[in-house]
Amino acid sequence: MAALILAGCEPKNTDPVPVPVESVTLNEPEITLLVGEDFQLTAEVLPENADNKTIVWESSDTAIATVDENGLVTAVAAGNAIVTATVDDKNATCKVFVNEPAPDGNIDMAGMSVEEVRAAIDEALAAGITEFRFTGTFEQLGMSVTGSPMDSSWIDNPFVGTAVEVVDFSGVTGWPEVDVDGLLNPDGQTATDGFIGIPAFAFSGLLDGVHTFPELREVILPSEVEAIGSQAFWNNPKLERVVAPDVKYVGNQCFVYSSAFNSIELPEATTVYTYAFRGTALTSISLPKVTEIYYGLFMDCPLTKLELTAAGDFTIHEDPLAAFGFGDVVFNFATESCELVLNADKHYESGTASPKAASATNWFDTEWGSIAFN
């Protein structure tokens, strides 16, 4: 009995038994990323009650892909790497394949030189991209601001001779002063007129008888642009639409002979210069704030409705030769087939603004199909 009592009094070993890691597994055995993309890897450590669950993450090539302490993988450059998750002497791996993104037309020019922007455009064009959107400053595009009839410096437009269809400048800032009236300085060079906008001849569509933008159909301008330069879109055969939400000055001959051009909204425009829309396909246009127009602005257009509804006096510039019986008239198109809409202050009986209508169908010595007064 004494022996049994003594044996029962011996102390027991109460230290916990260590629980080793048996396995580590990852949620993906391999992933494919584009440069700049991220992917979250997660690791499962078994058994759940393993003593050590601290995961050590490592990339075999941090120049290709990096991984942080939480398993977030970031693609750095094209190539292959292996990410390893290790706990004690157990690990799991994930193969990482990194590809360069396919070229597209969304070009963020931040930090890029003119040459780098041009290279990005050329790469996208070579891949068959025809629609572009830019973010950055106008200067980074490397386009001329001095194009004139005396030279062809405007051919530095990066899209000359390409199949580009849409150019969206809505993310571009820092626009230059441009020439809108088309008058040159005494040296025969472009004379800017103090308005910010798209330069004269920027998308001039003909050089030595060859169309320079044969497929261009749409251009989108940002609200910063207040002027469309002289002959900026001259003679583009497929140009249909220009978005110009805050343009105030529509330049001399800026759309002349763009025979497919049929859509533009100019809610803020106040001045339209000589021959601006000559030879286009416009059938209807509303100019609610225009109070100054120049001769020939709709020459040879198929207009059936023209709205000039601004209140107050209009300034209408006639051809200087008109006083001698020569030159082009202000409204040189089939006005007898066009509905004209004027502000009520131009009414032939009650109007107080100049020039007011002479009759229900005559305004500015021109016969119209009809005249409505709003």
C-alpha cells in the first residue's frame, strides 16, 4: 500500500503537445496578369490548430512580380515568376505569368514626351485601333499651332495619313491661342486672335490632292476649347460630327468642303466666320447665342432649318465687294427652301432689334421658305 500511495503522488507532465504544420495550399496554382494589375493570393494552413500560422511570402523575381506580406501580387513587367508561401518547412507555390497590355486608344500622356506619345499612337494604329481618347496637355501631342496656307506645318498632326476614325480630346488641357478669322500677319504667317482652341489647319484634310484624314468621322473637344481655328477641319470627306460644348468662335472656313459633315451643337457660340460651313451636309442647325455672322457661312449647304434666336442686334459682315455688286452674299444657299427661326425682337411689325424682318418671309434682303418668331 505504501508503494501505491507513493506512486500516486508522483507529478504528471502537463506541457501541451506541439501541433506541427502539415500542409500549405494556395487559392490559385497559377495566375496571368497584365503589367500593373494586382491579384490577391490566399493561403490555407492545415491543421487549423497548427502552432505556427505565420506565412512568409516571396517572389522568385521581383522585377517581374512582387508580393507583399498579405499575399497581394503586383505585376511589374512582362515575364514569369513564382510566388511562394512558406510556413515552417511547408510551402506552396503559384506560377505568375505577366503580359504587356494590348495597345488601345486610351492614351494617358502623363509624364510622357511627345516622342513617347507618338510611339503609343503608332503602336495602337499598328494594332488596328481607330478610336482614340487622350488625357494630358495639348503640348504633348506635338501639333503645330502656326499652320497656315503659306506652309504645311500642320502635317505634324500624328494622325496624318492614318485610318483614324474618332479622336476624343475631352481629357486634354492647356490649349493654345489660335487664329480664327484666317487673316495673316504682314509676314504671311498665322496671327492668333486671343482665343483658346484647336489650331488653324489642325485637321486640314487635303494636301497635294490627297486626303490626309480619309476615315476621320468624329472629333470631341473639351469645354476648355472656346474657338475652332481657321480651316481646322477643312475638306475631310467622312467627317460627320464635332462635339464642341463651349465653343464661342467658329473659325473661317473651318468645316468647308467636309461633305459628310452633318452634326454639331453650338449652344455657346456667339460668332461664326466666313464660309465656316460651306459645302457641308448640314440640314439643320441651332445657334441660340450667335449675334455675329460673316458672309457665305452656309454657302452650298442643304439647310432646311436655321435657328438664330439670340435677342438683340446682330452684326452681319457682308463681302467687301458686295458694295460694288460683286462677291458672295451672306446667305448663299437655297434659302427659299429653309425655315428661319428668329427671336421675336426681329418681328417685321413689332421688332425692335436690328436687322428686323421686312415681312413674314424676308429677312436681311433674303427670301426664306418661312420665318418663325420665338
